[in-house]
Amino acid sequence: MENEVCIAMSGGVDSSVAAALLRREGFKCFGVFMITHDKSSRDREDAERMAEKLGIKLHVLDLRESFKRVMDYFVEEYKHGRTPNPCVYCNRIIKFGELYDYARQLGAEYFATGHYIHQKNGRIYAGIDEKKEQSYILAMVERNVLSKVLFPLGLKEKQQIREIARELGLEVHNKPDSQEICFINDENYFDRLERERPDIVKKGNVYDTQGNLLGRHEGIHRYTIGKRRGLGIALGKPMYVVDINSETNAVVLGERDDLLKRRIIAENVNWLTEPIYEEFEARVKIRYNSPPAEARVYQTSGRLHIEFAEPVSAPTPGQAAAVYVPEDDKLVLAAGGWIARD
């Protein structure tokens, strides 16, 4: 139906206000709540209450079976010495994958979310609220999908959204933001990993950068590049995880400077603009909460070669690299890729 929008409603303040703003703009809206794990009931109740208050129909889609793919990915990445980014992965295959397809099947012309992302003329720009800016998590979403997605909150700040919710009488106006990884809840990552895949627990050796044996570890899944605390080895000075080798089941510790890298490679490149084949200047984010760093980038055989103007700390295999290109005083999200081992 023309101008009909399906809004992904999580039961939080952002998606609720996004739905309200779309209705204010004259769109015909309906919502969809996705069940991804067994502890979704409280959020579902909130989503149902907000949809009723806003006068829109809410569909509920059970994606628990599909979401097992995210958990499998989460475990496999740790098993192979990489640090997974389940939110980026989930956005590609679940939220902007199966949920988007479901919305289209229900007749929606557009799909919308409560992300703090600015989109204009089919291009993705960083949102204006630096603390909430979320364009990074779209780095691996298919370009053709994003052309049909609306982001009503992209030019607003979080406090504005809470104020709008309060003015509208939405009880979720002061609801805390959800945690980064929805399926972990209050559980320890390691406990969840070890319960899901007991075979992941393989003890091994810990070395320094010179190859000297420092001690033993309880499994490489307990480590990520840049980790400092909880290493289980006292060396009299701060030490960090600088390498994780799944083939040898070894963890390598080094000093802070050993984390610095000037060059990285990103694989499985996903372009959100027209592909750029010549070398180009860019700004690159190597994790969600890091600022974009100046770099030069070129592409070969589906890989992005990224050379930073200044070394960056702890680029982590398995995380996404989001590549932005300057446009006037803004940054356009051009491409994404998974950071590879050297």
C-alpha cells in the first residue's frame, strides 16, 4: 500500500517515538515485534502497549529458530580466535533481512527503525548525536534493502526523543537503553559459550611477543584483542592480548604499543554506495564506539586494504570496519567489511 510503513518496535523509547513521528508525517503505520530469545516477554508487553497507545496494529514474528544462526556465528567466531560482532551480523540477516522481508510481505512500501542514522537520497550519513550515532551497525546490510528503510531519528538527539515520548505520554520515556547483546542478558559471555558449545573449552599456552611461555589459558574464547584484565598472569606491568591463534590454540600478550596497527585488511566487502575501484581517502571506524580515523583505502579481489594516517589501537579480527567518505561537512557510509587477521 502506498506510503505504508512497517516500524520495527522493540518496546523501547526510540522505536516508539519513531512510530509516532512517522504517523505525524502522515504515513500509514503498523508495527512488528520480533521474538529472538526466550526472555522477550517484558519488551513485547511494552511494544504492545505503545502500539495501542499510538493507534497502530502490532504484528509479532517469532524468529527464535532463525536467531540460532546468530548464536552459531557468535560461538564460531570465538572458536576461531576472532571477536564477533553479533549486532552487525544480526542486522544483515535478521533485522534488515528476515524482518524486512516479512514487512514487505505484509504490504509495507517502507521499513523503519528507531536507529540514530541519517539517510538522504539513498545514502547513509552519520547521525548527529555522537553518543548514539549508529551508522556503523549498517556496514554489512545490503544496499538495495536500505533504499526502502526510513530512519526518523537521524537528525535528533537522544534527550529530544525522551522529551517527545514524555509529551506524548509514552510510559517508556525513561526506559533504560537495551544492552548491546540482547541474547546474553546478565549472563557471563563465557558461561553462555561454554554451555552452548562445551567443545570450545580447550586449554592452551600463553606467550609473550618473543615466544616465551608465560602460562596457560582456559580457552581462547575467553580472550579478545586488547584485553587487559582477567588474564590470570601477573607480570608486574600492564599486559594486553595482542594476538589469538586458533591454529596453535595460543594467546600472545604484549605491551600497549604492540596493539598499534597502521594497516588492516577487511574481507567480504559490502558496498553501500557505488563501488570505488581507485585508491581513495576515507574515515574508518574499527569498532562501534571508536571515532572514525583518517585512512587511505583501495580494493582488490573483494578485500579492502586500509592504511591509517596514524596507527590505531587494537583493530580486532572479526569486528566490522566501516568506511566513510567525506562529503562537504558530512561523512557518507560507503562500505563495510570484516577485519581479517594479518
